[in-house]
Amino acid sequence: MTTEPRRPEVLALIPARGGSKGIPRKNVRIVAGKPLLAYSIQQALSSQYITRTMVSTDDAEIAEVARRFGAEAPFMRPPEFAQDLSPDIDTFRHALEWLRDHEGYACDLVVHLRPTGPVRRVELIDEAIRTMLNHPEADSLRSVSRPVQTPYKMWRIVGEYLEPLLTVEGVVEPYCMPRQSLPEVFWQNGYVDIVRPHVVLERGMMCGHNIVPFVIREPVFEIDYEDSIAHVEEALLTLQRGQWPDAEQLWERHPV
């Protein structure tokens, strides 16, 4: 008699604190007809791999919105873990410890979905999870994109002079070289990140050492300031029509 393999337990954790300096009450701001937080919740609930969707918040209104759209909000995040400069590790450690201590709950993967980046395709979230499941040796997965500017042409000001941010072995002046001849680099874009719980709980890290790249080859949209809301709203409406938004066209129609 054969037994079916155990389905991995995959927790989607959506951090959504109440305080926001750039856009007050950002996580419950209505964007294209819904609270911003709702998009990440609905994407998690639509995933074929995510088995539990949870919001970590310090705010009662956000918790109510989270529950209304189908997520769990079984605890309130302590205020000391919800400050402007609070690192992600505090939020994730608190959530995983609470679930362990109060429910005896453990999961195989934690999927980090940031409410500020609501323009996502569920297919890519699921592809990222599959990628992580296929790399049992990996500590985490980070979504990345190619940057508009290469850091090999960036500088620090040290005293009265410029000092290059990065160097290239064997190249005297990489900042004077064509971009195409410089090493390929990527920036972490926050589209979707995944980590194994033991990396957070036992090592106190958000990524660990073996980090799988998940390259996003589509525009990435994020809400940080009022100026970005119009772009994100149009991108969301375009995505709902089954099309993928063109970042350059949106910026032309909604210049900052």
C-alpha cells in the first residue's frame, strides 16, 4: 500500500503595521477599489501551495480588514516590533514563536508578501514556491530584478574625493567601462521572498546563507509615496484585465 507524500505546510505572512509616515494608514488605503492589504491576502489565498494566510499587525483596524478579506490575524504584534526602523526578523520571529507556543504550529516554508507591492501574478508566487521546494538545501529565496543603474558606476564621497562603491578584479577603472562589459548584478525587489522557519528561529536571520535567486522579468510596482498610487492603480486594473502593465507607459501617463 502506497501513501501519498505529505503536502508541504506553507505559511504566507503579510506584515502590515499601522504606522506609516509616507502615506498615513497606507495598508488600509483604498487602491483601485480595495484596501491595499487585500491584494496580498487574495493572492495568497489563490495560491495552490499556500496552506495558511496570516497578517501580522499592531493595529485593530488592519486586523479587522485582514479577517474580512479571508486572512487570519490571531495576535497583535507588540509595538516594539512595529516601529519605522523595526527589522523584518523581529516580525517573523514573533509570529513563528507565537504560533509555535500557542498552537504547536510549524510550517515548512514562510512566504513573505509585502502589502506595498500589490501588483503580482499568483502564477509567479507559485513558481517561486516550487523553486524553493525543489531546492531543499536552500535557506531562502529572494526575488530579484536587473537594476536600471549598475552599482559599478556608483560612488561614495570620502573626505573631499569620490571613491567607487565597487571594484572589479583586474579592471583599473570599471566605472569608465561600458555597462555591458561589467558583471551582471540584480537588486532585491520585494515581489516575493521565501524563508525556512529554522533560519529565522534558530539562526536569527531572514535569508541565511544559501539564497536561491528568483528573477522577475516584469515591471515591479511598489507604493511608498502618494505619487506612486496612480501608477499602481492603473497597473492593478491592467492586470485584472488579463494584461501585464507596461511600466514606461504608466510613467508617461502619470509623471511625478
